[in-house]
Amino acid sequence: MYLVCCLSALALLPSCQGSPSPRKQDEGERTATPASIGPAAIEVHDAKGAVTAKVTAELPCRASVDGIELVVGARPVVATVGGTQWTGHDDNGGTLIKRDGEPVARIAPSTNALGVFDPNGIGIVRAMLADDTAPGTARVVSGRGVVLRTATRTPSGIAVGDRTVTGTDDLLLAAVLAAPEARPEVRALAACLRVVPGDKVL
């Protein structure tokens, strides 16, 4: 943090009107410039308050989900975890995620939904915004369409089942990031795709 200290020494000049002389700034009076603040983190907290996932909206995007950490960079290489390389390839159906060249999942966003599918298009987990009768909520459904939980905005964050997501008001992002049905690496990639502009990542 940088401190800017301004001291002024003013001569006491006589005044025929008796107006007070300008006050000499006390030594020690200082004006501090605000410290730079990094990108806010999106966090998933479990029922006991422990952080199980964390994502920062920066380039490269950094994500940690269930103990697995990824640094998501530019196209076409997405991330490397140990000796495993994860890549993402955009097409009309979303982003196809590959693990060492083998397709493992597809991330498919739309206006009102965010889905994770297997390479054959079978749903793994999907988050869908509720209609106008339930504003501020989203449904999290399985590949078979069974409602698994809901995501709801609350004063303390977004409640997704027994988990709470802070640092974002994006219901779809929160619902997928907190969904244990999808593997941690895929959830991390889905989150980075969501928070970083499309021309910056993958």
C-alpha cells in the first residue's frame, strides 16, 4: 500500500479584518490511496461452512473444486492437472471437453439454462431458471429430468440444497458449480467458461 503524505507550512499573515489564519496541517496527517483489490472469489460452502470450491474471474481463470485445482488458459489447451491435459473445443452444441484427447463431457449454455452432458448428449446435470412464478430460483435436474434440488438467492448468498454459494448472483453458475453429479474438473471448466468472456478463455 502506498501512502501519500501531504504537509503544508503556511506563514501566519496579519489580517486587517481579523480573519483566522489557515490552519497548518498537523504533522502525521496522511491520506492513503486505496490498496488494489483483486478479483472477487466465488466460493461454495458446505453445510458446515467449509469451502469446497473456489473460482476467481481473472485471466487465467483459477478454479479449485473438491481439492482439484485448475488454471484455465487460452485456446485450445484448457488446463493441465498433473500429467492429464484438459481441452475445450467450441461447436454449435456448446463446448466439448476432452481429457487427454478423449471426449468426456459437453458444457451447453443457453439463455435460461446451463447443462453438463456426456459426449453422447445424455444429461448429467442441468440448471434451469424458474418461470415468473418463482423469480430468483433455479431448478437443478438430473439427466432423467428428476429435480435434485433448487438454487435460491438469499441474503447470505445462493442456497443450493445444503450448500451456499457466495461471490455471485448467477443462479445457473452456482447450481452447476455446487453439483456433485458432475466431476470436479468439468465443474471447474464450466465455471471458468461462465465467468470469463468467451474470447478470453478456451
